[in-house]
Amino acid sequence: MTDASPSIRIEPPRVAALLDVLSMIAVGELDMEAINLKLPPNTDEFGEVETMLRTLAADLGEVLQANEHYTQQIEATARELQTKLDTIERQQLAIADLSTPVLEIWTDVLALPIVGIVDTQRSVEMTERLLQAIVTRQARCVIIDITGVDVVDTATADHFVKMVRAAAMLGAHCVVCGISPDVAQTLARIDVELTDVTTMRSLKDALHHCLAHIDHMEKPRARNRRAALARAEENEP
């Protein structure tokens, strides 16, 4: 007969302590001071199990601490990146305001000076700002000054025509000025339909035209007011 392996007698408090430590590890409570108190060093065979469990808890604690550190770094980087994105967005809005100013140069007259290349996105932004300004300031005339536009193609010309028509829908009379000789030749060559667009040579000429337009609109109103007053006086007893 072979001899049976010698049994190891383990005291219940040590087993209970081992189970407590396992529960602590399961919920992430890796307080090594508390774990070492529950599992003090022992030289028997069960002590080897306790030592392995202490080592496991210590290793897990280091991993969790490193993960927490990396998580904090990632969160800090994300906050820094969001701050930079917010700053860039504010700068883009400021640049858009500077690149697309809508100026009130006279009573009821707005001016939109355009400089540089006009693509689809910029034309949409300019149109939105212009229409909002027309409504807010109750403008009756708008001058679109393209003196600073060096290159005009079919798409750019189409943007201007749509801008003029959109402003007209709000009751504003639009004038385009500052067309250079090169741009005029380009528009003639690509045969853009500009019959609905009033053009003037300079900003000064456009302003004179707008003032004359407003004066022409005011005269019938003035005559109607005088006629209404005259009829009211005639009807007085």
C-alpha cells in the first residue's frame, strides 16, 4: 500500500482571512496594508497560497494605479484639446466677422465689401449675414462691393446673383459695384446672366444710385400722404 499524503490542517480564521482578501480583490479594494494584516507571512504550505495572493493583489494594485494615471492623463489631454478647439472656433467666428462685414454706410443703406475668393461655404455665410442685417436694420438698399475680388468664375457669379435675389425677396434693392476690367471680361466670356443685377462702377456711384432709389420710393409716399391730408381737410365740417 502507498502512504497517503499528509493532510494540512488550516485554522478557520486563516481561511476566513483568505476569503476576505479575495472579496477585496473582487471589488477593487487593494489596500495592501489591510491585506498584509489579514495575510501575515507563514512558512507552511498554505502560507505559499497566502503569499501568492498578496503578490497578486500587489500586482493588480500597480496595474490599477497605472491605469488611473493614464486615465487622468487622457482626460487632461482631452480637456486641453477641447479648450484649443473652442479657441479655434472663436477665432474662426472672429475671422468670419472680419472677412464678411456688413456696414451701414447711410440711413437704410448697407454695404458688403468682399475680398478674396468666394467659395460655396463663404457665399452661404455672407448671404446669411447679409439677410440677417437687412431684417435687423430694416435696410432698403444693399451695395455689394467686389473691388477686392480678383477672380470670378461661373460658380462665383452664380453666388452673387443668388445673393442679390435673396436680398430682393426681403425688399432690399441690391447694387453690385467694383467690377474690375478683368472680371468684366470674364463675366462676358462665360456669359453669366446678370440682367437682374444693377451694377455700378464704384462705391460712390452705387451710393448715389441707392439714395436716388430711396428718394424715388419716398416721393409717391409723400404725395399719397399729402393727398390723404387734403382729403381729410376737405371732409372736415
